[in-house]
Amino acid sequence: MVKLTGTFSQLQSFKVLIVGDFMLDRYTNGTVQRISPEAPVSILKVENEQSLPGGAGNVALNLVSLGAQEVVALGRVGSDLVGQELLEKLEIEGVNVDYFVAQTSFPTPIKNRLVAEGQQLLRVDREKVIPIDEDLEKEIIETLPHILSNVDVVAVSDYNKGFLSNALLQALLKKAKELSIPVIVDPKGDDFAKYLGATLIKPNQCEAYTAAKLPNSTAIDEVAKELFSICHPDKLVITRSKEGISLFEKGKERQDFSVQIKEVKDVTGAGDTVLAMLSACVANKIDMENSIRFANIAAGLAIEKVGCARIGLSEFARRLLEIDLDNKIFDESHLFALKKILINREYTLFALKGKQVISSELLRSIQKLTQENKELIIYLQEDEPDEELINFLSCLKEVSFIILKKESLNNLYKNLKPQSAYLFSNNDMQNIILTELSNYI
């Protein structure tokens, strides 16, 4: 049978190592109603404060939201209360923080954003760029073989705070290559030679020009060519703000992907979202074109929110389906992503048994089942479902998702746990409850 599932269904559970500069993002939210009598500045009346993992920590949270089975974090904090708070917040989210190191001379970075009615007024940074202590560096390098022994992909989030030394990066990249583990790098600074051996490097446009040491008037293709000569990645992805994302591969023409945004509210953390989505896609061996397409959509969702936003599979799937109806379709080996989408959502399972054709009876049944405002999942219990029928069903706004044949309808019911389930057979719709399922298989 021709594979009919969309690329999104290929997202499965994965294990990832996120390495880089972790910090605490603090949001001081309030309202501005007057100007200070002491100086020509606004007075922010504070209503609430919130703290979240930032930097590589924001990447880690996005990886959790994108369905990672395990997120292992490797980074540095200071021997301070801020560092303790950061680790606790990561642990609460299920991130493995066993491999963090604490450096006494290093204060855990804090970025405090002052926000009034959704608009950022000011950011106050408390940080020092301090190189990683040599003893700690050695300790981390010795631990790398163990850390890398059970991961599918490595994400490197470099914020240039001193943790990612050349020695640490090269040891990481060398060991990952020995184990055939892809490494995705979000770089920083003007020396990309330290990323030599990375699978994919994704600078933004400003970072790319800086690292290539070329003027802004230089064509982007020349910049990419220079970066390939410096760090020799397998692939280079440059995020270009309103110009979208550009993919460069040796021996191939540049591919451009337009941005997918409804409303720009805050660009904070969009690069973290791109890194997380690319890592999820690479871990699942999704082709690079679709990986970037997915990353572009996820970044668009992040930009539509204030602050560092987490993008989950459910939210991502809804936006993707607005663009590509093929991603409604799943087969029995790709239900992981669908189960993530359906968390906390009410839906009905509608099984079509035997050879079915487009008919008024089928359409009326679908309309009847969607009157309760529950989402509808159609299951086609047939070895060779008609492609015309599948295309028709995927175009119906009433149909949320389509599942192609699974060995056991009973197992599918137990796996998805729908609020209600129905069988359509011989133009007759019958209510099914779990104890009666065996009668219809």
C-alpha cells in the first residue's frame, strides 16, 4: 500500500542531550499608568513575577513539550540560590539535571524582563562571562562517553557565557561522531571553527555575517560558502527574520522557506524553538526540508506569544493542519504524535469497516457525530483503503484525524481511550462500548 501518512506522524519519542548555557528568565509583569515625577520614565506597577529556565533551559522545555522521552541537560550553574532555583524548575519539568556542574566563581545568569500589558519595556541582565573551570571541564569531558551512550541527538545552545570551551566542544563533537549521533548547534560569537564536526549549524543572519567576517552587502550565498570553509558542517541553516529560513548544503542550491506568522508579539526565544524542533526532527530521521518547514512553523507560533514560549505537539499540529491536510493521516506505527495531540481533548472514534465509498449516508453520520462539538477521528479498517475516500475525508473540516488500518480495533480503542466510539458498516451506524468491540472485529 502507498504510504499515505503526513510527515508529522513520523515524530516519535526520542532521547536528547541539551548542552549549553543555562540561565533563569524572570518576568516582572504589571501595568503602566503614569510617568515618574523623579525622571521622564514610566512607572511599572508590579502585579506578578514569574521565573522560568532560559537559554539552553528554554530549549530543554521545548524538547519536553515536543514529546522527548528523555531530556538530559549538561550545563553549569553558580553555587547560589538562583542556580538552585533553576535546577529545581528543570527537574519539575522532567529534565535530567544529574550532569550539571556548580562553579563557585560563576553567578547563575538572570534575565529579568519588565513587561506591561504584553509589551516588554526593559530587560535587566545580571551575568558575568566566566570561562569554565579547568577541573570542571576535565570532569565533564571524562563523563561524555557515559552521557552520550543513550541519546538520539545532541542539541548545543551556545549563549557565549564561557561554559562551552573549545576543548569541551571538540571532545563532545568528536565522541558524538564516533557514536554516529547527530549534533545540532545554535552558535554564538565570531569563531565558528570551534564547531568543527557539527552535523548542522543554525546561526541567525547577523551571527552568520559576523562569523564569516564579511560586510552586510555580501550575498548570503557567499556568507554560507565562507562558513562551510570554516567549520565544515554537513548542513547550514540560517534564520533570516522576515525572510524566513535558508538551507545550504554542499553541492546543492540554496532553499528558502518563508516565515509562517500570524502576528508578531515577541521574538524572544524563537531561536530556541527552532533548535528544539530541528533536534526532534533529526532524531526521528525526518528529511531536512520538512524539518526546516516544521521549525519555521514552530518559530512562528513562538513569535506570536510574549516571552520565551513552549510549543507543544498539539498546538503545532493545529497550525500545521491549517497548511497541510495530509498531516491529518496516521498509520498504526505512528500513533505516538497523535496521542500527544489528543491529551486533554475530547474526541470520538469512528470506525469504517470494510470497503467504503463516498456516500450521503457516510457524510450524514459524520455530521451527526460532530454535533456534540467533540473532535472526530476516523479509523479505516481496510487493507487497501481508497485514496479518493481518504482525500475526501481529509478535506472535511469535521474530521480531525484519520488512522489507517490497525491490526486490532480493540487495541486501538484501549490505546487512544476515546470518549465515545462508533462503527459504520453496511450503511448502519451502531454505538460501540468497550465490552462489545470484539463483536465487530
